[in-house]
Amino acid sequence: MALDLTRLARAAEEMGQALARQEREFGNRVAEARRWLEAFAETGPALQEAAADVGAAIPTSEPLNTVVACPPAPQRFTVIGADGSAIGPDRHSAALYYLINIGSLVFRHGSGEAPEARSIPTLAFRDEDLYEGDLLVSGNLLDVRRDCAEIAHLADRVEAEPPGPTLALVDGTLILWVLEDLPAAGRKEKIAFYLRQMERIREKGAALAAFISRPRHTEVGKLLHLAQTGGDPARAREEKNPLARIPDRTIFASLPAGARSALFTSPNGINRNYYQPAGHEVQFFYLNVAAEGKAPVIARVEVPRWVAENPDALRLTHAGIVVQCRILGGFPYVLARADELAYISGPEREQLEEMVGNALMSAGIVPAPSPKAYYKGLTRKWREV
């Protein structure tokens, strides 16, 4: 065993004691946040411009302390989930390529039909696929391509469904925020593609939402601090925010089972600059997906404005997610299965690399992984023996 755990025992004990102290202080700050939520409940409309200025959750017309009970779900409705995984290009491999694998599941509630699963892999190896200008498609660039492949596949599956109440779900956010490596033109192109897929879903009449499990966002805490400073952006920036490290989900952990919070608009710059002008501005709410009598499980749900402003679509989104989460106890079933279908295991990665090597040999190319890859493979196999 290479990791000497005995050297970590003292540090682990100190960590436990420190976290216990932090938990007590944390509870006091959460209680303060909930008092502010009640005190400033009706101030939302007056705070919209200042909230956007300081990067806080932007209030909608709903009071900040809104609690909406879970509406009844239709007797028959369809939920479609899509998720993706990827293998990035590896300079130590026998060849340079990347793989994106998209999994999806169609669950037709009330039909008696078995869920319909699908897995679609795509291997990219040509120069025009591997590069964005001079940048190799890896890291954030590959994440964006995976996200675009997910939403495109989801739109395909939505379009294939017959008419009827349909909810399309992605795991994570609807906002393509991992675009720092792209120049402005490339960023605009990727966002435009993503928005076209959202429009396809909208034109089909389906609702669209993103589900974020255990979210770390602090935008509502920023909004409450702004309200406490009288809505003055300068004061909000200068004065210390006691809620700065409080995840919003903890503020809404008092939501009853199945209930949602008020709707807010995301202050993300990409949302304001790209999504909003195209009619797909992203809003969000917090939702307790736990069953009655169980500990709260708070998720963040993102929806485009055209879902938020359509009462039937918003009710379907709310109820459909709760129904899906009750199957597994806290996470939508269709997304869990889509992740399973998209996941690429270690043995599968090895089989793919072997397949690529065989293809190279058949084409008359002798595959040659780097010395680093060769020796790391040897040493790791020795440790597994």
C-alpha cells in the first residue's frame, strides 16, 4: 500500500472537530438567512436591477418566501432523460481521438410500457473534429461538445415522441458556462447550437428542465444580503456578507416534501447576453424531492422562461421531477439510468484502446504508446497482483 494512512489519522481527527464547530456556526447563519427571506419577501421587484449588478439571484414576480406545494401529475406523461460521458484525447495513447457516449431513457408514466433505453457513441479522430482553431478539444472544450451532444440527442428523442405531456431532463445546468477557452466567435457558435436544440424541444410542445443535485450556488444568499443593505449594490460589495459560504439549498431545506421555492432568474452573464435575447432565459427554483417524513433532499431545477411562464409546463416539470425522484429516493430515475447507459467503464476503455490499436495495425500502422503510458501500465498491474 503506497498511501500511509497512519500519517493522516491525527489530521482526520482534527478535521472532524473543526467541522463540528463550523456546523454550529453554519446553523446560526442559515437561521439568519431564513429570517431575511421572510423579512424581505415582498422586495423582489425593487431589487431586480441591483441583483443583476452584483451577480445575485434576480427575483421574479413571486415573493421571495414563496412555497408551492407539489401539484398532481397527469395520469399519463412522458419523461425523457439524457446524459453523457467522454474519453478525452490522450497524447500518450497509440492514436489521438476522443469519444463521447450519450445515454438516454424514455419513461412513459401510466402507459405500462417498459422504459426505452438507448446509448449512442461517437468517435472523433479527424483534425477538424480534434481542434478548435489551434486548441486541442479536451477539458472544458470537450465538456461543451458533450453538453451539446446531450441536448441534441434529447431533442431527437423528444421529436420522436407522439403528442402528449412530455418533460425533457438534463443532468446539471442549461447554461453553457465552461467556455472560457473559446474565442468570442467560437463561444457564440456553440451557444447558438445549444439554443437551437432548446428551440426544437419548445416547438414540439415539451417542457425542458435541468436537475442539479446537491447544488453549491450562493446566489439567493447574495440577494438576501443585498436586500439587507437596502438594495444598494455599492454597500453590498463593501460590507461582509455573512451568507457568503452558505449554499442556497440549506436556506430552502425547510421546504415541505415535494414543494418548490420561488422562481429566480440566473444572473449568469451568458444567460443575460445570449439566452435572454434568444427567448430562452434560464430561471430556477429549489425543490424538496424527498418523500413525506424523510429528511429534505433539496435540488436546484433550471427551466427556460417559456417553461416558467407556462403554468401547465411548470406544473408538469414540478410534479414530473418529484415523481421521478420518488422512484430512487432523491434523484430522477431517467437521469440515473441515462448516466448508467453513458458511463464508460475501465474495461471498456481498455477494449476501445485495443480496438483502435488493431485498426491501426490493419491499416499498416504500428501502434506505439508513449514510454510513460507503457511503464505506468506495468507498475499498476504489479500493484493489482
